[in-house]
Amino acid sequence: MSVLVTVLAFFPAAWLAPLLESQTHGRITLGDAQGSLWRGSAFIGAAPSGGEAVAALLPGRFSWKLSPLVLVGRVDASLANAQVLSQPVTIRGGWHAWSISPASLALPAERLTALGAPLNTLQPSGRMLLSWQQIELARSASGVDLTGVMTLDMLSMASRLSPVKPLGSYRMHLDWRGRQAGLKLETLSGAMLLDGSGNLRNGHLQFSGTAQAAAGQEEKLATLLSLLGQRRQMNGKNVIGLEFKS
């Protein structure tokens, strides 16, 4: 028993990387992890393949604190990163259910290219902010269920393929129920109007919507819109049908 306590007391943060990789099916890992299980820091990166180095997915380092009370079934942790988090996030609960405190997370728009065509061709840029109220997590035999509402603001978005900069600002609502989220996209302002809905299920995205130019912007956006999808008529207007599936 004393050996186990000693191992846990000095559990190095670097050992958390393979645990995170296994939970994210090899997609995400921790880079340059320092400290221990109880108090440490690292950057979040894409899990490397072969001899590749870990590439950071988000700016800055995340630091964490975890209370030893977790050993008796009480989770009390905090996570901070001043470069991307609006405020430190607290995680509280037991071994099977947790609550995550409200906050917002700044995301690089360039990461949208990971969703594949046509976003990898458009090379989007801009500011993205993911915000949430209190989120509830619950672990079951088949995985972790999430309940709560998130909002993804995509502000002053632009594309290397369009002379119109910015194209517009948009908002995506995500309503999480278990391991899937309902999605709804709306335009806040701009020359290119986007809307649609879909779902995110077990890491796979399905989305259907439309794109069209605001009045007076049709000629400037004609080339860009033609790359997004097939043209069709809707309520007497020419629009582009948006279909994403990953």
C-alpha cells in the first residue's frame, strides 16, 4: 500500500499523454508535460504518428491542479491557460459524474481545415470563440455523455480565395445530449450569408445548409460560392447548397 501511495504522490505528468491518446483514439496528446498528476502543465497537441514531433493545436500551456481527494471519490480540479481560456475552469464531482464551470475558449480559425473539403481549399481565417454555460459529464460503460449548450462564434471570417475581407461573422449553436450534439448555424453580419443545421455524433459531422451573397455582393463572391457546392433555386433566389459529412 505504501508503494502505491508513493507512486501516486510522484505520478509524473508525462504519463498522462498516453492516457489522453487512448481516450481520444490517438487524436490528441499532451506535449512537453511537466510536473505531476496533481499539479502540472503541458500544451495540447495532435498525437504524433511515426517519428513526428507533437504539433500544438492551441496556443499557450494548460496548467492544472487536482486535489488528492480524487483517491476517495471526490473530483476537485482546475484548468487554466490565459492565452485561450477566458477564466480558469473548475471540474467538480465524483468518479462517475462531473460539472464543468462556465468559460470561453479562443480557437484558431485555421483548424477548420481539418474538417476537409471544401474548408481545406478555402483556408479560412478569423477569430473563433467557443463558450458554454455549466456542462455536465457522466461516465457510462460505453463512454462519456455530455449535457449542455455551447456557442461557437466565428468572427470576421475570411478566405484566401476571396477579395472580400471579411466575408462575415457567424454563430453555431451546439446542443449536447449524450454523445451527440444538434447544430444550428446563423449569419450575424457580412457579405456572405450562411445558414443550416446538422449534428455531431461520436466525432463525425453531418451538416446541410445554404450559402448566398448579400445584395450587391453577387459578382465579387461568385467564384468563391461556386466552390462551396451546387447551385439551386430557393424562394426565387440562387443559393448554394452546403453539404458536409465526415
